[in-house]
Amino acid sequence: MYGYRATARMAKNIASVGVDPTGADRALRTGAEIDQLAERINRLELTVDAMWVLLERAGYSSEDLESVVRELDGADGSVDGRRSPKGTPCRSCGAMVDAGRTSCVFCGADVS
Ligand SMILES: [Zn+2]
């Protein structure tokens, strides 16, 4: 099984010799999109880690965090480890913003 980076590399090599340009171009675009998503996840993880450090410094515990995770998880009517994508996409960064919020939690843009 090839990773997406290896697939993108192969697609670039294939494109460079002129074989199947359509498929190779599509693979390159998909690889670039995956790279962008990976970068976004990396930024989100960093932000979550930083927020957790701040919360621990303020005296919050893992149990406090878990309690709020369950609360937010269940806000869509089902505690299933995921949030329903209810809301609207942020006009600035594209992240889904929960209905009722007036600003994007990711970039701070006004979404009211
Ligand atoms: Zn945003």
C-alpha cells in the first residue's frame, strides 16, 4: 500500500514522461489536497495542545475535559464521538461554525 506522498511522487514522475496525464494530474491534485488537510489537522492539533496546556495551568482536569467533550458530543442528540456538521461554513476559513455562534472558533471571523 502506497502512502499519498508516494502516490503523488509517482504521479509526478508519470506526468513528467507524458503517460496518462489526466490520471497523473488528478493524483497530483488529490495529493496536494491531502497535504493541505494534513497541514490543517497539524495546526488544529497544535492549537488543541496549546489550549489544553492553558486549561491545565488554570486547574482543569482530564475529567473536566471529558465531561465537556461528552456535553458537546451529545448536543446534536447523539453521543457517538462526533459532532453533526450542523451550522454554516465560515466565510473566512471554511470551517463549520455551530448554529448560534456569532464568531468562528477557528479564525475568529464574524459569522453573525
Ligand atoms: Zn473561520
